[in-house]
Amino acid sequence: MLWIQYTLRICVLRLLLSALFLVVYAKTLAQQDRVLLNLKQENTSLIRQNQFFIQEVEDRRRAPGATLGKIIVFGRETPLFLPKSAEKELFSYWSKTVQKREQAYVPLYITIKDLALTEKRMGPNKVNGEAKLNVSFRWYRNMQAIELTSFQTTVTYGRTERDYDHAKLVTQMLDQSIIHFQKWMLGNVGKNAALARNLILIFKDIQGRNDGDTVFYHPKRPLIWDDFRGKGKVGSRYAAAVFTSFAYEGRSFPKGADMVLEIGLKVFMVKSMSWGNANARNANTIRHEQLHFDVTRVVVERFKERLKKADLTIDDFDSEIQYQFLESFREMNTEQENYDGETGHGINAGAQEKWDRKLTAEINRIYSVQ
């Protein structure tokens, strides 16, 4: 009888243990419906010399959120997730890597195009996997997105069905991406216009040789009658005519954190298009023509002032410069007509003297400042 009771107790105990095992196993399976991957930043001094900081991380994957793909757990595919969204997790991770944040640094926006792990069970205790990361880097200048560079990598691996450090694999790829950007930036600062923060406008007067068909404006080099080599118009009622104009040429280049825009200006007269009648080649006539040249030079100075006040941006300065050039060219023509109209082409001595004083003062002011 005792033996039967003992045997029954053992059977009941075994049943209880089996039930407990089933409960634990079921709980384990339930827990393995998904696997959480925690990103741990082990090297906070990975980026020591940075000129940027992480401003924002944007997830543009086909399936944004916390999902990372599927891995093999207990012989079956199991979803892999981050604790929070990829945007929050990667922002936190990279921000710990790039801790230094200064106002003069580039605010970096990172776009996640691909971040995924996939695994396949190839046989008993044999798993093949693939991890992908594809990110792009940009920043905003004057509310315009400036694309900088990108990073893409794919890692294939094989493993047993034992525990595998997926977190280490992912963090290594994340570290590689930010190191890639740091190297790119160090190699492009001061060389690449995409990183320029400010536009610096400078002007340069272009002087050439005066022994050809062109005379370049200079206050110490007034016009002489030998500069007037064109043929006058038959029947013209004017004593002389001078062809003056101006042009510009520009070049831009990065310098430190700035973009330098250099505008070269040419103010000139063309000898073959300028003429003077032989019986009118006197001091008064050539002085009148010289003031035409001065008018052009004064308008060029106003053109420079227009550009200083214009809304020139690093991303689009050429169209604005061309617009201001055309406006100044119209102003030059109008001013030349006003000059001839008020002075009667030099016949009205009082008006001629008034224009002479005004333009002489303007030219003196321009070159005293220079």
C-alpha cells in the first residue's frame, strides 16, 4: 500500500514538473515572438575632432519605425526590433558619439535609407545572415537642403545557432558611417562650396594694356586725342563721340567656412569706335568726352553698391548679379543721355561746368576710399 502511494506521488510530481516546463517553454516562446536589439555606445570618444553635430535623424525606409528585419531564434524566423523608433535610437547613439556641439559647427541631418538584418537557417546549427546600412548626410543653408555625402555597406556572415551579438554588428556599421562622414568633412572643409556658411563679396579692378584698341579707366590716365581713331559719321552735327562701357567677370572659391565671390570689373573705351572731327580737337571737347568716361566709372561704383545690398546667396548669386548688371547698364545709358541733354553736348558752358564739378567730386571720392 505504501509503495502504491509513493508511486502515485512520484507520478503527480512528474506531471506537475511537466506542466511547469510547458508553462516556462510557452512563456519563452512568447518572449521570442520578437527580439529587442539594444544599441550600446562603448566608445564615446570615437569622433574627437568634429566640426558638426547631429541635428536630426530621419527614417525613410520602406517600413519605418523600430523594425530591423528577421533573425533565426530557436530554429525559426523571429522579428528583430529596436526598443524605440530607428530615428530616436540612432539619434541617441550618434549624439553620444559626436558629443561636442558648437554654434559654428554644421548641423547634420542624417537620412536612413536602409537598415536591416535578415537571416536564413541553412541546416542544423548553421545560419547565414546579411546586414545592410545606407544613410545620406545633408545640412540646410538659408532653408535650402545641401546634400553632402552618403555611406552604404553590406555585411554577410555565417554563424551557429548559438547566441550571436547582433547589436555589436549594427553598432560597428553605425560607427563606420559617422567615421566616413568625419573623414569626408575633414577633407572638404575650405575646399567644397557645399560646406560654406557665408558669402564674402570682394571687388577687383581689372587693368589691361592701353596700347591696343582699348583704354582702361584710371584717374591718372585721362583720354587723349590719339585714343580717338574711329571715323566720324558723315554729316554728323557732333564734334566727337566716345564709346565707353563696362563689363564684369566673376569667380568663386571656398575659403575656410566662407565662399568668396570675387567680381572683376573692367571700365574701358574702344578707340576704333571713338572719333573726333579734326576742327574740333580742343581741350573743351576732349574734356566733355572724358566726363562721359567718368560717368561710366561712377555707374560702375553704383553697380558695386547694388551688389553689396543685393540678396546674394551661395546657392544662387549669378542670376542676381546678371540682373543688377543689366540694371546698371540701363542706368549708364540714361545717365549719358542726361549728361548730353543738360550740357547740349558740351555747348552749354554753365551746365558743363556743373557736371564737371559733380563728376570730379565723385571720382575723387571713389579713389580716395580705395
